[in-house]
Amino acid sequence: MLGDAIVYVELNVNRHGMESRDFALRPARPGEGEVLYQLAVLSARTFCGTHYASHFIDTWMAGLEHDAYEPGIAAGNLVVAESASEPVGFVEWNPGRIERLYVTQSGQGIGAALLRLGEQQASGEDRSPIELEAALNAVNFYERHGYIRLEPGVFGGRPPSLIPIPMMRMRKTLFCHPGESHDQR
Ligand SMILES: CC(C)(COP(=O)(O)OP(=O)(O)OC[C@H]1O[C@@H](n2cnc3c(N)ncnc32)[C@H](O)[C@@H]1OP(=O)(O)O)[C@@H](O)C(=O)NCCC(=O)NCCS
């Protein structure tokens, strides 16, 4: 489990050489699940509309309780990106899987930093492959980070009364830690 400390700090200079906002990654804190739930709702509303009609977005989190993230937080499997003391993204993982990744400030390297950390944790010492269910708006993002498309599907865990939300199953088969020369990126 990650300790209760800042685990990663990014002084972000984007590929155009412009400095953007600093952010830090830290373990999520018990009781923070509600805030992260609202962050996920905002993120989906802000960024998923490019690939989903509003009737998908409006029910994006339906079937998920507001405290649904607390078990992941308690297990130490959830890390938050923070900027100016406010959460601006988070990643949740389990062994071999990235479960959730959401940011509220796009294009600043926050998603990539969260994904890298989540991958390190999910892949573990044996560097097992990583699978995830990608929102359709994020498929290209994951491809840029070494994932390949497996098959289309729908997100699980939704009440049958709600419209199924399409997604893409993806896998990263050759996982290398940052800084290693044979990363797939
Ligand atoms: C997908 C998401 C996590 C990306 O996070 P982000 O912080 O905007 O991404 P970053 O700024 O770290 O981008 C890293 C790189 O990926 C690229 N990128 C980001 N989003 C992209 C997208 N949707 N498609 C293609 N490339 C993308 C960036 O241009 C950047 O490229 P560069 O390294 O060449 O500059 C974010 O848009 C998001 O939260 N979306 C809504 C929720 C969601 O879809 N979650 C994931 C699936 S469940």
C-alpha cells in the first residue's frame, strides 16, 4: 500500500514548451469518496460528450453509490491528483486492471501521470499485462500509451433499466516502467 505522502510531483512543461499548472499525486484519503464521485461526474460531463449523447452522460454514474470508492481507498488502490489543494483527477486500479481514470483539467499531463502510476501499481513486480474498459472518447489516449483494442463491449454494473454504455476493452501487453528504453510509447 502507498504511504500517506505525496508520491509524485510533476512540474509540467508541455510539448510546446509552455509551463502549465503544477500538480501532485497522493493517496486518496478515507472519506474522500464522495468528492471523487462528484469529480468523475464532472469529468464525464466535460469530456465524454464528444463520443456519447447526453442520455448516456446523464446516467454515466447510475448504479454506483456515492461511497463506491471507499473500498478502493481503504485498500490503497486509489491515487488523487491535486492542484492548488483541490483534487483534479484520480486513478483506481486492481492487480492487472486500471478500473477508473478521470481528470477535470485536460491536456496538462495529469491523466498521463495518473495512468503511469496506476500502471506501476497494477502491473506489480511481475509486470503483468494491464486491461481496462475505455470510454470511447479515451481510446486514442490509451493507444498513445501503448494499449491495443481487444473488443467493444458495454460498461458493467449498470441497472438493466438503463441504456448500456458502449466502451472498448483494451490491453497493454508489454509494460515497462517509465524511463526504460523499450516502452511501447
Ligand atoms: C482521457 C483523460 C483521462 C485524459 O487525461 P488528460 O489529463 O487530458 O491527458 P494528458 O494531458 O495527460 O495527455 C497525455 C497525452 O495524451 C493526449 N491525449 C489526451 N486526451 C486524449 C484523447 N482523448 N485522445 C487522444 N489523445 C489524447 C494528449 O494530447 C497528450 O499527448 P502528448 O503527450 O503528445 O502531449 C481525460 O480526458 C478524462 O478524464 N476524460 C474523461 C473521463 C474518461 O474518459 N476517462 C477514461 C476512460 S474510463
